[in-house]
Amino acid sequence: MPGLIVGPLRHIYANPARDTIYFAGIISLTGSSNGWQQTNSIMRYTSGDWDTLGVINGQVQTVVQYRDTLIAGGLTFLTCSGTPCSGATYWDGNAWQPYGDFGAYGVRMLRVLDGDLYAVGGFTEVDGQPATGVAKRVGNSWQPVGALDLQGSIIDIAAYDGKLVVIGNVDFPNGRNIAEWDGNEWSLLGPGIIDLMSGGQCLAVYQGDLYVGGQIRMVPPGNPGQNIMRWDGTQFRALGQGIQAQLGNTSMIATVFEMVEHEGKLFVGGGFRAAGGILADGLATWDGVEWCAVLGDFTTTAGIKAMDFYQDTLFVACGTTLDGDTVNGTAKFIGEEYTTVCSGPVGLSVSPRNSQLGIHPNPGTDQVWITGLSPGTNLIEVRDPLGRTVHMQRMTEAAGNIETSSWAIGIYFIRVTGTEGTYQVLQWVKE
């Protein structure tokens, strides 16, 4: 990567529609750390060629395409392509232009959720209106989303089960650090993230559940997972031994900075040395059943800060050294297989694989049959990729069918929970 990485890259964003991947953070094009703000650019990589997109005088935290426009957000923006701007800017094809006013504290993350653009951060005002760290783009301006007891910054936002979920420094009388918005008010999600030393860094929806990664100490029953846990719509659950700073260490805090789904697996990156009871140096995958380590040692410079897939290749923000070589802030995977050793099935509440359980036909159209059900009453829950519940019923026979003619084409996750409370998740595709 050309240029000098003065600080760590904050965001990597792949845009398949434009066959491009973007890199943002604190970058000096002059090769000097002095006065980096004057040449800080977003780097663009397309088909093996690097390019730059203007100059943003400030720390860029996030980029995303909204409709047909590239939007960037960050902290302490002063000018964008020479024009005064505050917190957000858009690329008009030739230069950066102001995109709202977020005051002094700026934007930590931009996300497009269900077609709408959201910004989160530590801002207390947006476009002249009081705000508490969450805003939605409506027409040509930003609108605050509810009111939170903001004690610092909102770090990430996701859409799950028809609601918005945020993580960050938010307080409620009965908990803190994670909240959900039902369209009318904010409330604590479950018991919150317990412990003053714990907090979330990233969110992802995977296999119909909401995943929270960050610096999370195990404080059962509130924090059942170590540095990563999932919300199944009712409670938080662990992912086996989770993410650890050292193999077998349950007291030290490690960090999960980024989670990205690719080809059915959740890639988890950060600063850690173990995942699910196996050695993993900053990067691992989770498939809903087991952890697998990914090749590479990212622990020499605080791990992975950001990552995304471009043309089926993983790009990471990784500091200045990787596997004993010097790198300039970013690297891409060039091997044939990502994963090496795997943990085998883990999890506190996932039942042993029922080899008889199946779904047919898959893919399907107007109905799906579930066969090989365990004796007794089985609860069937179906969620879409955003975690929204689209169907729920109980089956008492060994097989049963679900009418699906009204469902949208796409991927669904069918959770089958037996009488003992253990469950399995099956993936079904509607054509």
C-alpha cells in the first residue's frame, strides 16, 4: 500500500458493485508523520492498482456506499478537499463535499441498514439538532434517532429482528453498553454487557443471531461469552471458550475488532491468541458449530483492526509486521485454504449433531419439510439474514412442513430446539 500509515487503518470496505476496495484511517501521502492531516487520503484499490481519493483533513473512521455515492465519516474533520466539513463527507466524483454537520465529536461508523443510512458516534448534535450518538439520513439532512443516556460514544449499529441495535457508552437504570430501538424508544438489550471493564466493539448478524464482539469479560449469567457472544433473540450465549488473550486464560481481556461473513463462515479478527480452545493468532472463523484458526500471526502489532473481502480475497489492517515481514499497514491473503486446525463442535447449548435431522427440498420454493425430528415437542424458529423472525411453530411428529410461498427469495436459518432446550441451526434457500 502506498503512503505512510501514521496511525492504524480504521476501516476497510469492499464495494463489489464498483469492483473496488477502500482503505481509510490516518494516512500521509508525503511519507512523513508531520502534518499528515494535509495529505490524509482514502486509498482505493481496483484490479491490482492503487489510487487516492482527495484529501480529508481529519481521522477517517468509516466509509460506505449509499445508493450510488461514497460517504466517509470520521473525527475532527476540518476540511474535505479544501472545503470546511464536519464529521461526514461525500465524493462527487472529483472532490469531497460536506455531508451534514456533526459538531465537534464526529462519526465512528456509517452503516446502510434496510436501505437507510445511519451514522453513530459521540456527537451531541447533528445538523443543528440535539442528538445522542445515533442519526439517520432523511432526504437532504440528518435526523436524530431517539434519545440515549450517552456517556461517550456509540461504536457500531446493526439491524436485528426488525429493530436497531447499538453498542457503546450508554447507560440504563438496569444495565449498560448495548441498546435496541423499536421505532419509538431505546431500551436495554437483555441484561446489557455486564462489568465496567467490558464493552462491545463490533456487531454482526450471522445465522439469524446477533453477534457482539469486543472486550468482554465472562460474568455469568450476564456475559456468558469471553470477548464474543451471541444474542438469540432471548438471551446471550457463549461460543464455546470464545476468544482468549492466551490459550486457556479466562481472566485477561482480548479484543474482537471486526467480524465479516464470507461463504457461510464468520471471520473474527482482533487482538487475541486463542479461539474456542485452539491457538489462533488474531484471526479465526466460526461456522455456528466450531472454531478454526486462520493462517498468519497478527499478534506482533496489536492484531487486526479492520478487514473485508474483495474478489474472494481477505484484506486486513494489521500494523507494520506480519509473519516476520514488514508491511505498510495492510495485507491480503494469498494462500489456498484460510483455515488450519479446528476445535471440533463446541458450545454450551448446542446439541450433538442429529444426523437424521434434515430439510427438503433445499433449495425449495413453496414449502420446506423438516425430517428426523427428536421425540417430543420441537420448537421451529425461522429467521432471515437480518435476524428477523419470519415463522415460528411447534412440531410433535418426526417430520413436518412449513408453507413458504409468501416468503421472499433468499437465505433462511431454521433453528430446531428440542425438549431439553438444545438446538441445531439449518440453512435453507428459497428460489
